[in-house]
Amino acid sequence: RNRHPKTDYQYDSRQIPGRPECLSTRKELYERNFPVYKQPAEVGSFSLDSKRRFFNDSRQIRYYAKLDRRPNFDLTDGYRDRHVKRDESVKENLNHLLQWILANRAAVGSSQAAASPCPIDTDFVTWRGHLTKLLTTPYENREGWLLAVTKFKGTLYVSEVETEAARTQRQTRTEKHEEMMYWGYKFEQYMCADDAQSLPNPGGVVNTNEAFCAVVKTRLADHRLLFSGEVDGRDKDPRAPPPPECYIELKTSAEICTPKQRSNFHRFKLLKWWAQSFLLGVPRIIAGFRTHDGVVVDVETISVSEISHIIKAERNCWKPTVCMNFCCAFLSFVKRTVTEDDPSVVYLFSYEPHGDVTFTVHRDSQYSFLPPWYVEELIG
Ligand code: 0WD
Ligand code: CA
């Protein structure tokens, strides 16, 4: 058998006869009762400004007000001349979330603070987007993923690594695809204002460095989770319920004109939309339906809790319980597997469509992602 060429190689789950060290992604295995998922509680939030600088406050939150249901928003407007695009080649890993944790030790720390064997009072720290990928894995037959996991002082940190395929796709996007990625951000600008008193300003610059992120704590079965997700806006009514219930998610999608298009929308798009919003406890999605050339002609509010009913009419459709049970099984698999508590060790979990989840172990490698400023602060 060929030895892995990498020097940091220690153990490869794919090389064990009978492969006991992998996790099946077959949906039939996860069709059981819905696991306990606690209503996420917001423990804080942070902002990234136009230069992607971190602020430990909500300065970038935006306000949503119901507008015209039949608008004529031109999403192509400003793509060339009023658009600042985030540099996607910069890999941020968990850094902004770790920065938030250090600035809010009181909100996340256990009672004994730095001296404790587990100073961060949770089992997992990650981005909401990474959990979304886990939820949709049993139904994903196009894109694989790589998730790096490091155990440090009892907490498991989960950070995505870009796959070879994803990097190639990012570097070879067509101009049309680049423009269509802008459309989602432009829709946000048409729908949200910078403060509760003012109206949206579609004449401004769209800067994709800017973000408002909520940090929540919750529990999936016996897994305590601390994660953060980008939030598009909040209900501008000051009497709205507290976060995350006042939050909204904005989406755009192609107009639905045929039964086939409706079925595809339910089977593929609503899966991703549901998973993303459900995780953070965001109750409403505001969907803008656009023509093929980027004009929003219809805006609909979709209640996240109703999605599971909407899709039941679809035969052979995805099931929320499969998503949640798979995610739960993956987190249990990670807990069983990632035993070495060391900030420089990475267990790299890998999924390729139609395959199982497997892992490899790497010491002091290119995959290490906990920055020294975080590690040193926690070692104290
Ligand atoms: O470095 C990475 N591999 C990633 C970093 C991957 C995913 C996210 N992030 C970071 C970014 O700092 C971003 O501010 O997380 C933040 C967003 O986190 P999330 O909420 O966990 O991500 P996700 O749920 O995948 O996406 C939420 C929104 C997207 O909205 P739509 O409606 O398109 O799903 O965040 C934006 C996008 O607007 N977004 C990103 N922003 C920055 N970097 C990224 C990204 N890689 N991916 C999506
Ligand atoms: Ca969005």
C-alpha cells in the first residue's frame, strides 16, 4: 500500500480495513425523530466595516421595512461603478469570531476563567455557514467539503478549508457569474436602510466587506454550540421581538414560471434557505424573484417554520430531520475522533459526493488555523 507522501501524515481513516473510522452520509440512516435543537440565544454580535475591520458592536446592522410587493429593482445597477468587492483570496478562518470571543470572555467563559481546563463554555465553535453545509450533506451530490477541527482546552473549533474544486471554480468564474453574485448584495441595498428612521439608499456603493454578524449559543442533542452567522437585517419596528427573532434573511431567486421550476425551487433552494435560517433562529426570509436579466419583479415573505410543510407536497423531497440527525451524528463522530488537545493539530474531515466522511490528522501543517494571539491569550 502506498504511504501518504505528506510528512505531517499520521493516520488516515481511509486506510483502515472495513473503514470503521468513517461516517456514512446515506439519508436513510438519519430518518428518525427530530433531535432536540434548542432555540438559539443571542450572546452578542459584531460588525465588519467597509475595510473589513472588526468592531465589537452592532454598527453595521441594517433595518428592514416592508416595501412594494411588485417592485422593479434593477439588480445590475452599480455593478461597474458603485461596487467594492471583498478580496475572496484572503482566508479569514474563524478569526473574527475568535476576536469576538476574546472581547467577550465574560459572556462565554466558564466560572473559573483562564485557569479552567475548559475556558470557553461550549463543545463547538464555528461559523453558521459550516453547519449549513453539514445539514445539507445527505442531499448534496455536487460539491464536497473539507472541515478542519482542532481541540483546544476542551473546545472543538471547526473551520472550513477550501477544496481544490472550489478554488478552481472561484478562479474560473465567468463575468456573468461574477455579476450575478453582486445581485444578492444589490437586493440587500434596495431592501434595507442604515437606520430605523430612514429609507434604503439604492444610489449608494455596495461594499461586500461590510457585515453584521450575530453570535448565538444553542444545543443540538448533547452538543453545545457557539457559532456566528451574518444577518442581513432586522425588523425596524422597535417593538419587534428580541434577536434572533427580529432578524430577517434576504434572498434572490429566478422567477418561477413552470411547475418544474417550482419543484426545483422546493427541492434544492428551499433546502439551503431553510438550513441557514433555521440554525440561527431567523424566522423570516424575504425572497426577491427576478427576471433572467436581473430585475426583481416580486417580493415574498417565507416563514422558515412553514418550509417543512411547503415541501411535504413534493415527492422524494428533503427532510429537516435527516439534516439535523446527520449534523448531530457528525458532531458525535468529531467528539469520538478528535482526542488530542493541541492547538497545532488539525483533524481534517473530508466529504466527497456519494462517499462517506473520512479524516486525516496533521501536525504543524498548512491546515493549522488557531492564531497565536488566540492561543496565547487562552493559555494565559
Ligand atoms: O473563510 C471562509 N471559508 C468563510 C468565511 C466561509 C463562510 C463565511 N465566512 C465568514 C465571513 O467572515 C462572513 O462575514 O463568515 C461570515 C458569514 O458567515 P455565515 O453566516 O456563517 O456564512 P453563510 O451562512 O455561508 O453566508 C451568509 C452570508 C451570505 O449570504 P447569502 O444570502 O448569500 O447566503 O454571508 C455572505 C453572503 O452574503 N458570505 C460571505 N461573506 C464573507 N465571506 C462568505 C464568505 N466566504 N460566504 C458567504
Ligand atoms: Ca442573504
